[in-house]
Amino acid sequence: MTGPRDPAAVTAAEEASLLGLAPVAPDATVAYGEHPDQIVDFHLPPGGAVGGAAPLVLLFHGGAWRAPYDRQHLSPFAAHLASRGFAVASAEYRRGAAPSGAAATGEGAARVHGGDAAPGGRGGPGASGSRDGATPGATRRAGRGAGAGVAPGGEAHREHPPGARHLAGRWPETFDDIAAVMDAVPRLVGESGHAGRVDTGRLVLAGHSAGGHAALWAAARHRLPPGAPWRLSAPPRVHGVVALAPIADLTTARALHVCSDAVDQLLGTGDEGAARLPCADPAALLPTGVRTTVVQGGTDVDVPPQVADSFAVAAAAAGQPVRTVRAAAAGHFPLIDPTAAAVRTVVAEIARIASGDPWRPGPPRGSVPA
């Protein structure tokens, strides 16, 4: 019998709190490519931002790069950021293959990082519905993108064996999409129909878990090895990055078997995985020169604090201070749960980066109340 502070029970309760929230319909959805997963949802401040156009947060969801777990479970957090004065572009991207014909629904989707069903059999990533009863993505442009409850990335992939179930990531498509959506931001804002309400000059990259990896990697493309297809000639024009419980150091995450060996599934193993690692690992692409904050739950068992810590150590060794904020009593999910106290810390850190307020790096790891 588990007690109220049993770590497993606490983690389950945190996850149930997030996944019990109904997805929130976006203000607009715009495609950045032809694949059904190449879409972005825009969530905008009600009535426009105070003081002019709102700073833009390009937001990447987590889910261990696996096909069933899409941006829907991040939509309450995106809407929360919008209510705090940010314009949010919540990006979808191609993830791992699923069995032929598989679809992720609130009834059938497995736990975000493990194998058991989502709490209560509802509200998991990819679940249908919305807070106001509208269909998520109802305002999408050109009819692209699958409706809620469908994982369109479930077609077979050449690197995934027949019958493989929900493997993590698609090489190179996952990285193709992260780079493509980053490059398309100005066009996407224009096509959203809300360009006057969005300040693309105050762009912050943010993401949770695997999405935190995406945000850090997107900010580091100018550090990619010569010849890498996603390499940029100069740092991206962003105010900075806020990575939430990110899979920030792939070597450490691999050693810890994070998310059921998701890194091995994303990159491959042996010589193949070793060859891909320098193009994929944010910890190998330092220093970036981009202002970077990592917010980490102190009790996170899905992406343990050691992963963020090893990234911070690598950054310091490369001469780049990283602001690391520890939400001491929070696990993996409260960082993106609008009903959790830890989300206040996250909003404050995004605001800090968006405003350009200076900060002086302190010790490698700080601690704040969850």
C-alpha cells in the first residue's frame, strides 16, 4: 500500500493532473510543410498584448519523440502562456513510427513515458476535445493536419522494423521538421492572420522533455558540424531558450535509459548512433552564445535531474553559463501544468528571457520552491 508521499504515487498524481486537462483549441493553425505533422498552432493573448505586439514563444512538446504523443497535451500550457501576454506557436513535428493504421486516442494512448494507460483513460496526449467544446485545430489553414486524437506520424519508417510499436523519433525527419519550423517562423506568423499581434523580434524557444531537446538543438544549429544539413552560418535571431526538464545531454540520457531507451531509438545504436550523436546532442554543440535557462523538477523520475546537470556542466566547461533553476518539489509534469505552482517559475523564466533583462549566473544549480 502506498502512502500519500510515495514517489510513484506522487508522480502518478502529477501526471494525472496534467493529462486530466482538456486540450485548448488554438486561434489559428498554419502548415509549414506538406506532411500532416508539419503544422503549428497559434495561441494569442486575449484582446492583444498590453503595450503592443506580444513576444513570441516557439514551443515544442515532449513525449519521447513517440508518435502517439502530440502537441494536444501541451495546449493548456500554451493557452496559459497566452493568458500571461505571450503569443505562442506550438509546433508539431514528425515522431516515431507506430504500427500500421494505429491512432492515438485518449482511450488508447499509453502513458507519456512508460507503457501503462493514461490516468483515468482520458486526457492523454492526442486526446480529443477542448476546454470550450470546439474541435482543436478547427481554424487550421488549407485543411492540413490530422484532427485531434489521430497520430498521423504512424506510417511505416524505413529504420523501424515491421510491427515495431511506437519507437522514438524519425531520423532525419524529426530534425528536418525542427529546423524547418524554426526557419519558417516569420512566414507562419504572417499566414496566421495575426501578424500585428506578434513580435517575432522577441522570439523565445521553449520546450518540455523531448521538446526541451528540440529547443536547445534549434538554438545550436550554427554549431553543427560542417556538412550537416541543418547547419546555420550564424546564431539564430532569438532572445534565448527556456528548456523544461529537457533531454539535454543525450549521452547521459542514454546511460540512464531515459524514457525506455528513447535516445537509442532516435539515433540508433553502435556505429550508426555514434555517427549521429554529434549532430543531435545539444551538450555536444556548446557554446552557442544563446541565452539559455533550464528549469528542472527536483523529483523528476522521467527525465532525472542528472540529465540537466550534465548539460550545465558541459556548458560551463565550454565557457557558456547556463541558468539552471530547480523546482525542488516538482516532478516532470508540473512544469507544464497550469494548475501547478511550479508553472509560475516557468512563466517568470520565459518572461525574463523575452524581456532581455540581464542576469548574472550564480552557482550551477539553484533551488526554488515548486
